[in-house]
Amino acid sequence: TQLLEQSPQFLSIQEGENLTVYCNSSSVFSSLQWYRQEPGEGPVLLVTVVTGGEVKKLKRLTFQFGDARKDSSLHITAAQPGDTGLYLCAGAASSASKIIFGSGTRLSIRP
Amino acid sequence: DVKVTQSSRYLVKRTGEKVFLECVQDMDHENMFWYRQDPGLGLRLIYFSYDVKMKEKGDIPEGYSVSREKKERFSLILESASTNQTSMYLCASSLRGPSFNEQFFGPGTRLTVL
């Protein structure tokens, strides 16, 4: 069974600080996605990475796919209260028709 | 503005009741999914559907069934609700194609079974 483990599970930091969230697996994925979920809403896709070593930037968010395509990280620079939410990684195996979600990192940014 | 809607935001049912959760998407997507979300467990796939009248079991199908009679509508059925089915239920849809096609989610239904 493929599993995606996220760390930390909870993170509370001050506005303006930097942070990194990790998504790890012992399995290889053909692609990896990051979603953000705000209270009372469904998850919304932030990014998809498909190539080992790939780095994508979305304003203050930087996403990286590990060289071996088993892990990913999300780095936020100068966090803002609007970044608060549940961050979920999701992986797709090349042979699978569905994606697997990680357990999530709940991020809280204090003003 | 693309949309996935779910019939209820909050639902309270009693043990043994039959429960219907409805999901409708207006994007003409082929794929539709039902997940449940529990703290610390992320999203777990219950069932998914590639096309009308097609269904595939996900990772935790026990105690659930689904129906897809029309392309835009995907229903989740709890034949006899139990307390361990208390959860947040999320519906999603995506275009046919690679499994990493973006999934669009509804706002969720928080179901409580007493």
C-alpha cells in the first residue's frame, strides 16, 4: 500500500517567518500535487510537479519534487495570515488511476 | 465559474438510517470521486466513477455504495449508517486523462451519525 506522510502535522508561526512542509513516501510517484484547504471549503490545487528534481514557484510558495520522485517539499517565504489552512500533498503512481492523499499539515499564521 | 456542489453542508442521522449524499458538477467532467476526510488521516477514497453507470471501489468502500445515472451527478449511499461513518465527505470531479488531472472539490458534507 502506498502511503504519503506529511510533517509536521501542525505548525503555528508568526507572520513574516519562513517555513517548510514535507511530504515523504517509500514509493515512487509519477507526479505529486499540493492542495490547500480552507475551513468550510474543499481542497484547491496549488501545483503539480511531474519531473524528479523539479522546482515550481507560485509567488511566495516554492514546491520541489525529490530527485527520486519519492518526496516533495513546500517552502513558504514571509508567511502571511492568508496562508493559513490545511496543506495536502497527493501522489499519483504511473500505473494507478487515482491519487493518494497525505495526512495533511495544518498551518496557522499569527498576525 | 466552475462548480461542484453538494446537497447538504451538515447532516445528522441516526444509526441504521439510509443516507444519500448528492454531488453535482457543471464542468462536463468524466471522472467523479467520493472521499471521506478525518483528522490525521487526510482524504481517503471511497468510490470513483469514470463514466455514467461506471463505478470503481476506492480504498475504503465497505458500508458505502454509489450511483451515477447522469454524467453530472454522483451519489454516495450509506445503506445503514453507523457511528463510525461520522465524518466529512468530499466530492470531486476531474477531466478524463492522467490521474494527476486537477480535481475540483465541493465544499463537503459534515455527517454526524448518532
